[in-house]
Amino acid sequence: MKFGGSSDQSLLTLYENVRQQLAADLKNSNGRYRLLGEHAKQYAQELRDEMVRRGLRFEPIEWP
């Protein structure tokens, strides 16, 4: 996925949304993510790569 046209704030917001979805999934499934699969993890990694490339400050998502 390409994020070249996205603003820095948009990237940070998208990444935070994945974090919140993971937290909700973990809360509702006894510590294992069930609803978010590999696609979500790959999406988060692509966002992370772009944020690193741009030099943005963020806290990495801790996947179980």
C-alpha cells in the first residue's frame, strides 16, 4: 500500500486506529487476537515503515 499522498497526521491516526482495534480484540478474546489477522499486521507494518521513512515519532504496536 502506498501512503505517499497521506499527511503525517493521517498516518499516525491510521496506526493508532490499528492499535485500538488490536486492544479491543485482545480484550474480547482472552489475550489472543482473533478478528485482526495477518492482513492487519501487514498493514500496520507498512504504515510503520512509512512513518520511520518520514522520521515520525510513534510508539510501535506490540503484537502478541
